[in-house]
Amino acid sequence: MTPPDESEIETMLAAMLAPPERPGDRVFTARVDRAIDVQAALVRAERRFWRSFAFEALAIGALLAALWLLSSSSLLAPLAGSAQWGLAPPLLLILALWFVGTQRLRQT
């Protein structure tokens, strides 16, 4: 018995390792394409959410600093009361409600 030569081994290996002959699965590729599109849209939405969240958090921080400075001024001392934060709690509540409302609207 003669050993097979190199070209026969290559042909036999190519036949054994070749993928099976069949048509492409279009439903699967469409599903994968949709999943990739959905993932990309989710990443864009998350990025947009965090950008707006950071901007609004900075805006609220600036407004809180302004409220603190205004409540400590002598011009508004009669409105602030003895604690110097008498004016701040209602305004903080309005700011917090505005912030929560805008974030809730973005999620829908």
C-alpha cells in the first residue's frame, strides 16, 4: 500500500474542513442586523441622556449656589428669616420637581 501523496491529503483535508453547502440564512442575518441597529440606538440614547443629565445637574448646582448667595445677602434678609434658608426650600422643591419631570419625560 502506497502512502497518499501531499496533493491527495490537501484535497481530502479541504473536503473534510469545508463548510456545508447550503443557502444563507437571511432571517438570521436580518435579526442580527436589527440587533446591531437597536444596540447602536441604545448607545446613542444613553449618551444623549447622560449629556443632558450632566448639563441639568450643573445648571441646578449653579442655581443652588445663586440661591445660597442671595439668601445670605442683607437685601433679602427679611424674606429669608432667621435661618437664612427660609426662601430656599420652596425654590429647591420647584427645582427638584422640574429636574425630575424633565428626566421622566426623556425616558418615555
